[in-house]
Amino acid sequence: MPELPEVETMCRSIYPTIGKLIREVSQPTCNYRPIQIRPSVAEINARMAGCIVKAITRLGKRVVIQTHDDSLILQPKMTGLVVLESPPDPGHVRLQIDFSSKLRLQFWDSRGLGTVELMPTAELHARIVEGRLGPDALQITVDDFITRLQATARPIKVALLDQKLLAGVGNLYASEMLFEAKIDPQKPAAKISPARLRVLHQVMLDILQLAIKLEGSTLSDGTYRNALNDPGGYQNMHRVYDKAGEACRQCQSTAILRIVQAQRSTFYCPKCQHR
């Protein structure tokens, strides 16, 4: 699943489109489950064709392509990719942007869970951020981080995944962060000391920044690729994620456990992360 590091990598990989003239926005033939596109592709093309890409930004787990007046928001969700090279297969391409420079950007989504939305840039904050996204995980201050987490009695792992509380942390990286910070994922966030949350904040920054540097995690299904169709490298750094039954690499005496929290898999070492 694309998470903050993967989406950040997608954004950086499509920077070559900045300053380029959009020739056409189209929807290739796709015989699979359609994704939500608002407004119609015809209207998106009418508003974006002939415009120059001014910026590529990220809002939580969304890729934002900005022209002078509008912002096109691509939300990859579970299995979406934004690529400049050939996608994993042509049959699941949901949207295509052709540039006058012969660059071609494609939004690929194998399960049809992603979304596309065009809106005036002036409305972006009110419609996407306010009430829907908390502070970005790479930008939140340590004091705000502590205040927000200590205000909820939910398990810390569940709280980290709440995009209204903190934008950008996904399931995979939450498990890795809690392991590095030696925090039991089931412990209520409100009962974790400020000192330990301060450690978690720094661990979060370190892990996300390293994952971005290594261009995200490509898991065993091979779905995630960067915009140049190459795999990520952070999967080689995983300590607990998807390692249930394996010996913990830190204590070397306890098997990694898998539990389910908020319908998501959590992986942790019960010895290293003892309450």
C-alpha cells in the first residue's frame, strides 16, 4: 500500500513534469472496476490542457499536481501508482496526462480504490485539509505530537493511523516506529509518558526520512514501484513488519507476533515492546 514515503517518492519522481505544458488529459480503456473521478475526464481535460504544471506537492497520502488555477489530486489508496515509465500492466491505467515534451504521466490502480479530483487551488485547504487531515507527520512539532496523542485513549498504533490526528503515517511504518521506540502497540496513547512520546516522534522522523531516501518499500506482491518503475529499498530495513513467527532481530529470543488492530495487521516483539 502506498504510504507517506511511497507517495513522497511518487511526487519527487514526477518532478520532471514541473514547467511542462499539458497537451491532453485522457482516460484509457479499462475493463476493470472504475475509480471515482470528479469532475468528468472531459472537463478535467478542458481545464488542464494547455496549462503548465506549476508544482507537485503532497497532502498526506495524496499526490497534488498544480497548474496556475487548479489542483489535480490523485489518491493512490491501496494499490495505486503514479508513474512516468511503463506501469505494471496497461490494463489498469485509470488516467493519463500527455505533455508537449512527450512525457506521459499515468495513474495506475489494480484494485480500483483510488480517486481523482480536480478543484480550484484556492479551495484545496478548505476541502481537503480542514477537518480531514491533521498535521503532516514530517512537519508536526514534538509538542503538538505529544498533545494530540495524549488526548486519546485509543491504542497507540490505532491513534498513529488516524489521518485526522496525524497525516501520513501508514500501517507498515507504524509497526516499525513502535518497535524502534520500544512501545507496546496496544498501550493506550494517553498512558504513554511525554518522554517516551518524544522518543517516538524522533523515531518517526528518522524512519520516514530514511524510507523516502530508499524510495519506499516494495513488498512480496511487488505492487509498489516508484515513478520510474523501479522497486523501493526500505523493505530490506524492516524489523517486524510481516515477520510473524520469526525470531526478533533485536532480542533474538522471542518470536514476532501478529495481532489485528482496527482491522489492520500489527507486528511487534512482546519482549522488546513489553508494557
